[in-house]
Amino acid sequence: VILVNYLAAAALLGIGLYTVLTRRNMIKMVMGLSLMEAATYLFMISLAYRSGSTAPVLLNPPPGQTEHSLAHGNVADPVLQNFCLTAVVIGVAVTAVFLSVVVRIAQHYRTLDSDQVRELRG
Amino acid sequence: MTIAALSSLLPLPVAIPLAGAVTAPLLARASSRLAVIVSLLAMAGSAAILLIEAPEVFGQDRVIAQYLGHWRPVNGHVLGVTFAADPFGLLVALAAAVIGAILLLYTLSELGGLGRRELGGYACLFQLLIAAVIGAALTADLFNLFVWFEVAALSSYGLAGFFLERPIALEAAFKVLVLTTLASFSVFVGAGLEYARHGALSFAQLHDALAGHTSATDAIALGLLIAGFATKAGLAPFHGWLADVHTAAPGPVNALFSALMDALGVVAIVRLVFQVYPAGSTPVLGVLMTLGLASALLGAVMALAQDDLKRLLAYDTISQVGIVVVGLATGNAAGLAGGIYHLINHAAFKALLFLAAGAIVHRTGLTRLSEMGGLARRMPVTAAAFVLGAASIAGLPPFNGYVSLSLIHEGLQHSHETVPYLLTLASQAITVAALGRAAWLAFFRPRQEDLDMPERLRPGMIAAFAGLGALCVAFGAAGPVVLRRLMAPAAASLLHPARYASAVLAGTGRLPALSVPFNYGSPAELISVAAGTAVAALLCWGYLRISEPRAIRLLRAAHTGSANDYAAYAIAGTLAVIAVLSLA
């Protein structure tokens, strides 16, 4: 089951990377980076999963599980899930900054083509 | 003071600038200057606390740890984030706080007239970035390091696009966003892989877990982490953003990026390579040597060809960070001490050079070397500051570059790395030629028509020049003392990772004393400096007379200015680093 997750993460990463490397439209580049970001989250969440584990909520055992199995730590790793929560928060901030820069570029240059916006080179 | 008291003070050097960053925009509502003055005080406070820690850490070679939230380790398992002041981290943190304060003083003078919103936001982002550098220098936790990386990244986006009315600032901000975001994925996945494999984030625990066996997963994680942090450090081929950002930003922001933000990347790489991963388990020193030499040469050659003064200095930053990494990659005591020494020196002299370039823009509005000329007569103080900075980079005694470069050369000779040694000398000669060309074109070349200079050099700007210039001279003239008291303990903390790890787990610990011999008047080194300067002078004279050689034209053409291309270079570099580390 979990193999599907890894394959999906790899596919998302590949699509995102392809977009970043080949699309010149800046909004599409931001979208590509967002896809790559989603791929890293999926990868992390999949790393956190252990066979047969439950969500790391330790209030009551879920249906079909006893408190015994919680005490033996058969839950998904909460630290990696916390990684993702932190990264999601940072990612939202970065995307907001990204899009505001793109909007200002569009206002100044009247284009979204990153190939038209390269005064700085060499 | 007792160790416990010193330990409890350890979060403050980060907490004070963070608090200052929050209050600055609020204070700016009352007065824009007040925001910068309070930021300056916050930096001074942060530096003062670090200075209180210094006698124990440097004098006794001690590592002091603080468990944030009092989550003490249980049975060797670290439960929370740990801050640990070892000589290396404290040195970088101290440099960040002191140079940050000097840059804020300069800002107060040059940009003090800006609007309230602008200056409030500026003071906020400036302090966030310095807090991130100090935090990254003091942390002993991999995920916390990622967080400081992101804090530095977010504030650098804001500062890069600070002059929103200048389109090139937006262009530069877009490029740094693309490359740093890619780097952050790399760091994030690298840290996650290490945690998933070893169940630990603390450097100490990871060190112990990795000591037995370094698997392919560990090597891939190391490759991802190095690639990510190399982007922040501006090493080739991850450097696409660096020159553009520096071209568009105001002088103090250039100085902040070049002097301190690059240091964050270097510090992170050093911690991982020397204090987390066991020596010799991966060919990582070879990778670092290659990245360092590539950056040193590419940066120097590109600097020689630039017409924009800030852009020239930015490419020189790539070159100097490359030299720092070359020194560290030798892995021996002299090379490590020299690399750390050069990192601190670079912070001082590159800040000085960028502030001089900023002062030229402030007074004349000129950014291109071809439009400048004869400025030495009209701006003697700025010219003196620039020449002092250039002489420091050139490694002329008695300035600071001489000591650090001598140590790096000694480290390279000690491990019989002849080709890297020669390449380092070559890149150094090209760097000196590039700076000599800049000094000639800007300051000393005769000029016919007179310049209109409505602005004058303000006292705070002169004070900043004096402070940074004094640092350059002091770290050069007192070289042996600085080496013995500061740099040798810092190198010891990298050469004895097991001691660092046990200190982080135990709360405190001592490092073995290390003595790095250094002969100030070594004839071989003095001859090499003289020969290098002579070659550089010839190169500079020759380059001013010829049209651009084909090789340099091709190299410049590879810097296409397109974010797609730079991302492709960075991805190719990442894959190459991972491939070498995991397959070799």
C-alpha cells in the first residue's frame, strides 16, 4: 500500500521539477514548486507510517485496537508529521511572498515570461 | 559566572533580536529612526551576552549546552531542541552580532531618512536574518537548523526585493525565491531521511548513531543537506541567485548577505561534515574541495569581467567562500583554523567593501565602473576603506587576509594537495586583479568632467568604515593571538566531534586544547604574497588593455539570467553531489 505513496511522491516531484525547469511562465514555476513541496510532504508522511500503525493521537485507542498496542508505540511517527506541519506553515508564507513578487513583476514588466525578465545576467 | 548561569543565558542572543524584530515595525510608527536605534541596541545586547559566554568557551575550551524548555536528555535520547555554544559556533555568532550592529549603524546614517513603513520593515527583516545566523551557529539540532535556514530565507526574500520600485530588485527576488525554495526541499528531505533512519535529530545522537556504519541512505541525506546549504553559501553551481541579489539591494543589505548569510550555509555544512558524520566514511571532503575550487575560480574570473561594482564584489564573495571551503576541506588543523579564520575575515572585509560601494551609490548614484573614475580625490575616506578591504582580500600583511590565507596554504601543503594549492593561488591572483581593476577604474583613473555630489558622507557611515577597518587590521596585526585564543579552539571543536557530542548530551564538557603553529614572517609565504600581487598587477594591466577573451565570454553567456537555467544548474549539482557521495 505504502509503495503507492512513494510512487505518487516521485511522480509529483518529477512533474513539479519538469515544470520548474521547462516552463517560463512565472506562475507556472510557482505551481511547479508547490507540486514539489507537496511531494516532499507525501514522502515524509509515508516515512512516518509503520505497518498497521494508527494516527499518533494518544487519547483513546481507535476501534479494533487496545490501549496495549498504543503503549507499544504502534503509531505513526509524530515527529515526521510535525516536520510537515512546520514545513506547511513555512510553505504558505513562501508561496505568498512568491506570488506577491510575481504580481509586482507583472505590474512593472507587463509580462509573466521569465525569459523577458532577465536584465541581470553575465 | 557558573556554567549553569552561562547555560541559561544561551537562548538570549537569539531571543533578543527576535523580540527586536517584532517591536521594530511598531516602534517605526512613532519614529522611523527609533526602530533602527532599538534594533542597534538589540544587536549590542545580543553581542554582550555572547561576550559573557566567551571567556569560558574560548578560555577553557568548553562547550556549554542549554536544553530549551528544560527537556533534558533521557538515557542518551535528546527530547527537545538543544543550543550548544562551542568555540566554532560562538565565534560565528559573535561575528554576526558585532557586524550586524555595525551595519545597522551604517543604515541609520544612510537610510535613516526613509519612510516609517519601509524602515520598520527593514529593521524587522534585518534582525530576523541575524537572529537566524546566530541561531544556526548555536543550535545542535538538525530540524532547528532547517528552521533557521527558512527564517534566513524568508527575510532574505524581503530584503532582496526591498527597493520594490526598482524592477531589477523584483527580478533578483524571484530568482533567489526559486533557488532557495529548491534548496529548502533538499534540506527538508535530507533532515527527514536522517530522522527516519536514526530516530534522532540532535547532532550528538546522530554522531553516535552514524559512528558505527554509514549507509547509502545516510550518504544520500548528506548529499541533499550539502546541496541545500551550499545554495545558501553561494557555492558553484548553486550560486545563480547571489550576484543578482547583490546588484539590486542597498549597500548594508549586500554586506549582510555576503558577510553573514553565506556564513549560515558554511556553518551548517561544517557542522554536518565534521561534527555529525564520521570522518572518512564518505568522500565528502573531496566533494567540498571540488565545490570550493570551482567556486573560487569561477567567482574570481566572473568578478574580473564585471562592470557593475556591486556585482563584481558579489562574484568575489563566491570566490572567497570557495577559498573558505577549500581550507575546511583539507580536514587538518591548519586548514580548518585557516578556513574558520577566513570566514570571519571575509565577514569583515566584504562588509567593508560593500559599504564602500554603497557609499559611492549614496553620494554619486553611480553603480557602473565605466561611469566612475577619479573618485579618490572627491571621496578619500571611501577610497581608503575600499583599498583597505581590497588589501585584506589580497592577503597583504599586516591585514587579516594574510594570516588566514597563509594558514589555508599551509593546510593544503600539509596534506600534499598540490593541484588544489596551485588553483587556490591562481584564483587568489585573479581576485586581486579584479579588485585592483575595480579600484583603478573607480577611484584612481583620471577623470575630466566633474561629478555632481549632492550628498555627503555621514558620521555613522564613517564610523562603520572605521569599525570594520579596525577589525581587518586587528585580526591581521594580532594574528598569532587571535589564532591561539579564538581560531585554534574553534578548529579543535571540529576535530574532536566525539567530545562535542558528549558535551551536548551531558550539558557541558571540555575540548582538548589544540595549538596551530603559525610563523608570521615566513619567507616562503611573504614571497608567495609578493609574487601573487605582481602577477595580479600584470593581469589587471593586461586585462584593461585587451577585449574580453573568448573563455570569459562563454562563461558569462552561461549565466543566462534565466531562473529556469539556474534551477537546472542547481539540480544538476545536487544530483552530482548525491551520486558521488552514495556511489563512491
